[in-house]
Amino acid sequence: MSDIPLIDLSSCSPGNHAESEAIGKIDQACRDVGFFTVCGHGMDRAVVADAHRALKQFFDRPLVEKMKCRLEAGFTMSADEYTPYGYSALLEENAFAYMGELGKPSDYVENEEI
């Protein structure tokens, strides 16, 4: 696996060349590596720290409590019961299946999407 790319957004503004270049780098990183990190985004570190703290508090809860945050099947769900919102337990999502590639391993991820 390649190193995870670092994409600097500090010189980006809507419609400028730096923005187009950053979009291309993000696209390439997603295709080649699957992940990327971002710097120069201008987001206050306190906002990031608060979000991290809230996520940690959520994921430290017992599974039975986290499962209360699951969404029931609805129009946002596909045939493989994937939904981009609500709680997903570890190994419950499968990005391959969501893209129509069956028989591949589930994602080693636990998440809460709002």
C-alpha cells in the first residue's frame, strides 16, 4: 500500500487553479490508496477536538446503547441493507457489496453517521 497522501488546501478558493488541483489529488488518492489526509483547511482545532471527544464518548458506550441509533430499513437502504446514516456495528458494512461486488469481505469499521 502506498503512503496516505497529504493534501494541502491552504491556497484553495472556489474556482481557482489550486482548488482544481486539490480536487484531482483527492480523486487520485481515493482511487489509488482509499484514504487521504488534509491540512490547510482552516478549521479551528477546538472544533476538531470537540468532535473527537463526542465521538469517543459515543463509541465507548455499550453496544446495546449504540444499536439504538440504527436506522430501520427505508428508502435510503439498498438491497444489502447499507445505509449512510445511523450506527453501523463493526464488520456490518460492506463497500464492495454496496457497489455491486458480492462475495468480498466486510469493512473493518464501526461508525455513526449523522
